[in-house]
Amino acid sequence: MLKPFLTPCPQGRRDRFASRGSLVTEAPAALVSAALAGLILLGCSAPASRQGSWDTALTIDEKVQLTQKLGGEGTPAAVSLLIEATKDPVEEARIEAIRGLGQTGRKEVLPTLDALSRSELRPVRQTVAIALGQVKDQESVRILGSMARDPEFAVRSQVIGSLAALKLREGAPILVECALKETSETLRDAAVGVLTDWKERSGVPIFEQALRSETDEIRGHAAAALGTVGDASCIPALVGALKDPNPVVRGASVLSIARIGDKGSLPVLRAQAEKETDALSRATMAWGIALLDGAPGGPDRQWAVSELEKILLDVSQADFARAQSAKALGDLQICGSKPSLTRAMNDRKGIVKKAVNNALAAIKC
């Protein structure tokens, strides 16, 4: 029972109930009380809508409660009212109505959600993406695909979240595209994470093909993605990428080979790292080599840690290279590197200081 939709019972109506007391005096007292309570509720409850249509005169609290109730009901009549409510003059009511449409889980809400996905308002588009994640249908995937390049980070983030919630393989190509073309590293990682959770192998050939893209960013994203979704079969493609003209691609390839765990590639990776002239790429390669040679006293690991500390403390190196070195030392849990990290706290660049702080917090020794 939703209290805001109950109105005080008019005195005249109570008088009419009272005047009928003589008709029920012979019934048991409990039955009399129950009957009167039912009559009062029936006579006093105000309709949630006027003649089956959405009532824009309701207060905002009443509208929110009603949309939640209708979403839970999920009946065709409830869907019809919620669709009307998406045109309410109050934005909060429209947002809650969209949530309600998703809560119904019914496919007939999809045309409305499709139309709203092109709204000029970011909160509307974001809520549409949330709602689509509750309607398990291929059409939901199609609409989410059209929203994957939304200008707003929050909307694109929700698109990936809803694709993950739907768990429909039709969403894999959208996630692959996000992993390759998304401008946010956070969202690229999220898309790759979903593909990994799904054990989705269909993206691997696309990532391998993307290593030959004319765009540096796409090649770099593909190399990074293969370290998560790939396996030993991807090693030849990644080794080939060590000759890429872009240093970011070269570094990402080494790190991905390490994450796949191909220790047989260590000599090749060490040779590539030793002749690498770009500081960021060299730091990333050292990170990968240290991951592969996991033994604390391993010669390759010792060389890699020394290189990372050297880059970290050399202020003539690029900011991103120093930050990458700090991140690597934290990920590797190198206790012996804490003095170097502590010294690096004096670095003048905020990006480096932040990475150093995170690394010191990560090393538990």
C-alpha cells in the first residue's frame, strides 16, 4: 500500500458507513471490523492515475513511488503508463519512468528506450543504458551498440556494464570495438575484462589483425588486449609487434607476452629491451621481463628492477616513463625498491608522485 496515494476519507462517506451499522449488528465483531476496514479503504483510496492515464499533477514523490510500483508490476497496463511517464514535464519523473521500463524486463519497452537513447540529456541516455541491461534481448544489444560512442564517459561506461549484465554473445563485437577504439583506458580495460570473463575467443583474431592497423593507438590497444584475452597461440603475432615503429606498441607487446606467461620468449624480450631507446617503452618492457622471471634472484628480474629504479629516479626521463616505473615496482611488490620510491616522492610532477604513492601503498613489506 502506497501511503501518498491515499486521501482522507470525506466525512459524508464516513457517515454513510456509520448509518449502515444496523445492517451488520448481528454479525460477529471481527467480521464487522474487517468489512468496515475494507469498505473504508475502497472508498478512500485515491486513484494513482486519472482514467488509466499518467497524472502529471501528482507530486514528485508520488510519481517516483508510482513508477517504482509500475516497474515491479510489469503488466502491459503498467508499461503503457510508464511510457506516458517518460514525457512528464519533470525530469526526475522521466528518469524514474525509464528505470521502471527497464525493471519490467519486457521487450515492448525497447522502441521507447531506443528513441530515448538519442536524447540531448546525458542523465536520460545514461538511464536508458541502465534499463537496457535489464531487458535480455538482441535488440537491447543493438541499441547499446549505437550508444557505445556516446560523447559522455558515464554513458559509455554504463553501456559496457549493461552488456556485461546481459551476457549475450551478440555483445562481443561491441566490446571488441570498445577495446580497440575507446579513448578511456579505464573503459578499454573494462571491455577486455568482460571478454575475458566470458572466455570470448572471437575477439582474438580481430586483435591480431588490429596489430597491423595504420593507427598507432589501435595497434597499442590490440597488443594490450591480447595479454588478457590471448593465449600461447598469440605469441608469434606479439613477437612480430616488437618491431613496431611505435614504442608504446613495442612495450605493450612485451607486457602482454609476459602476462600470457611465455618464458621461452625471455631472451628475445631482454635483447629487445636492452636496445630500446624510448624510456616509456623500456620501462614497460622491464616490467614484463620481471613478471616472466619471477625468481627473486633471477638475473633477468634483477636487471629489470634495476632499470625500473634507474628510470624512476632520472628526472630527465619523460613523466609517463617515471610514473610507469613506479607503477611496475608496485605491481611487482619489490620490497627492496621502497628506498628508491621514497626518494621519488620529491619528484615535481604530480603524475609521478601519484604513481609512487600508489606503489608504496601496494608494497606490503
